[in-house]
Amino acid sequence: MNENTKTTCPYCGTWVDQTEEVCPQCSAPLRPAKPTKQQAKPLAPTAIASMVLGILSINFSSLIIPGFILSAIGKRKAYEGYDAIAANPDTYNGEGMLNAGRITSKVGLILSIVMIPFWVFYIIIYAIALSEGF
């Protein structure tokens, strides 16, 4: 065997052939292990909740008060998720879902605000119709 094809075991220092996979002296692995497939990180704890609440706030925006409540809770859950990711960036992901929850919550809030004049107009017209005897 040629000296150029030999190396030392990093664990016990024994001279071994470079083609060996384990040290014959200490049985330590001589080649690095193949990298394992990295597991996906779980979503932030409130990512799904913020998205669902944002969607519900849009659906219930025509009723104004439920739209306000659902959008406020959805937005708060999104920020709780951002805080969890900031505290543990190696543990959680899901920024996209949190962004979607935050944005849909804002849309639900805006739609609830837009519905206020509609309901005021509706109540005024209804009151006029009742007073006229329709």
C-alpha cells in the first residue's frame, strides 16, 4: 500500500487506507455520514387560526360587529405567530400563512367599516317606509 493512500483515524490515530469506511482498530466511521433529509419545521402555533379568522372576518363583515371582532382576533393571532417565530426562528415557519391571516383580517375590518353607511342608509329607508305606511 502506498503512503499517499493512507490517512489517520480521527478518533484513535491509527493509519488506515483511505478506501476504508470504518477504522479497523476502533470501528469509528472514517467517512462523513450522508446528510439526512431536513425535516420541515412546523407552522407557528397561531398561523392556521389567524388565516381562518381572517377569512371568517371577510365572510361576516356584512354584519359589522362579528366582522370587527373576528378581524381583531385574527390580526392578534397573526402577531402572536410572528412573535413565536421571532423567539424561535429555527423551530417554526409559516410567515406566509401569518401574512395571509393578517391581510384577510385587515380586509374584513375594512369591509365591516364600509358596511356601516350601508346599514345606516338601510335603517333610515326602513324607518321612512314604516312611517309612510308601506
